[in-house]
Amino acid sequence: MNSMQADAMTPDGVVEALLHGPGAVRIRGAFSAAQVAEARRVVMAHSDDRAQTVTHFQGQAVQEQRLHLQRRVWNLLAKGSVFSEMAEHPVIVAAMRLFLGDDFIMGSIAANRILPDGPGQEPHIDYPYWDFHAPGTFPVGINTSFPLNAQVTIPLDPFTPLTGATAFVPHTQHELRYPGDGDAFFERCERMEADPGDAIVFFGATWHCAMPNHSTQDRSAVLIQYLPKFVKPMEDLRAMAGEAFVKNASPTMRQLLGLNFPYPQNLDAVAVATNAEGRTNARR
């Protein structure tokens, strides 16, 4: 039995699965057929002639020979309102407030498209843990007693063993290390099977990887990364989306863009401005 198949319908259920359960959970039917179709149309339009390098592929030979069969589309917020709708899904947002704090942010929103015969990935953990194979670059004593990441995968095509549904090893989210040769990842793993429009939520410290697409159809998905307010995001989403998008953003989207968090800023300039304002008010 796939331990991820216990679907979460509530924010509390999502958090329980991520913290104390297998580390991944599915929210069934989170998005409508119309939303999936629109998202897929945009992803196809922006990836037909483009192959962008992504990480964790299985072997140098695969990178050289089949890397073009996996494609990444960035800056989705500027490419269609459906992606804002996905990022702001109320159950996901409520779960992230419980999991990462009320002022959590979005670190990245992109699409991944694996074409037929597209390669899988090496088992890994996600940003900001992604380079934990170099533990000396992290603070002493770092652990997952509190989370620094949550990932959401929204399938736009069926996620099945044949199409390469993401593999993961349940209950590895608290180990905080890369899976090694002796961990028998592929013998122990389960699959994040899901239908288009479902949302798969998982703790990025859980061992996981995309698997090869052995089908005759694409396997595409929207990938969203959420972070605590103090973790540096992967993408400069505000700059990428543009000022017009920021101006019209909802309160939730402004939070996701990190606009509720005031740092970093030039505190020397802030002090000068505050003093100048104080002198102006004193003369009134």
C-alpha cells in the first residue's frame, strides 16, 4: 500500500503528514479541469523549443544524451493568472501558515516537463537543504526539528509509475542527509501517484526524485516551493513578475513575494529619512 494515498483534506491533515507521517500527502482535486488545461497550455507554449538545465540527473551519460527531454519553465507568475490561483490555494496556504509560519513566502514557482523517454533524477533533498552533501556550509547542529521548506507538485498530466511519478522514501524527512549507495532508495521507495489537478505536498527534506518517463506521453507539473520568511528564496519573484503584477497583487500574493518582510534594507538610509521626518514634524 502506498503510504501517500491517505489524502489530506484539511490544513491540519497536511501538516500531520509532513511532520509525523510519511512526509508527503495528496490533496485530491485541488484544481479544476479548466485550470489544469490553461496551465498546461502555457507550459507547452513556453517549452516546445526550449531545454533548460536542471539538477540531480542520473549519470553524466543521461545529461549528455537525454537532458533535452526534460524542460523547465520559469517565471510562471508573469505567464498567466492561473499560476497565482495555484499558489494561493486556500487549503495549501492555510497548511503552510501552520507549517512554516504566518508570514511564509514562496521561493520558486516553475513548471517541469518530462517528455517520453525523459530521464529520471538522482535521489536528493530540496532547497535550502539541496547542498547538504557539504554539511560544513551549514550552521552547526542544524536539523529538521523545525522545517525550512515545503514543496507542492501539481500534476498537469497523470503521475503514474509508467510516466515517471516522483519516487520518495517515507519517513526520511527527519534524517537530513542525502541518500547514499547503502540506503537502497529504489528498493524502498514509493511513488507520488496523482491525477491532473491534484496537489502533492511534501517536506523537501524527504528523500525523493523524478523517475524516467517510460510512457508515450508527457509528464508535466507545476512545482511550487514555500519557505519561512527568513530563508532566501531561489527566484527573485518580485523582479521577475514585474511592477505591474506587484501593484495588483492580492494581500496573500504580496506575502508570498516577501513584501511583508522588511529585510534586507539600507538601515543607514532609513535612519536618515526618519530623522529628517522628525525634524520636519517638529517645525510644524
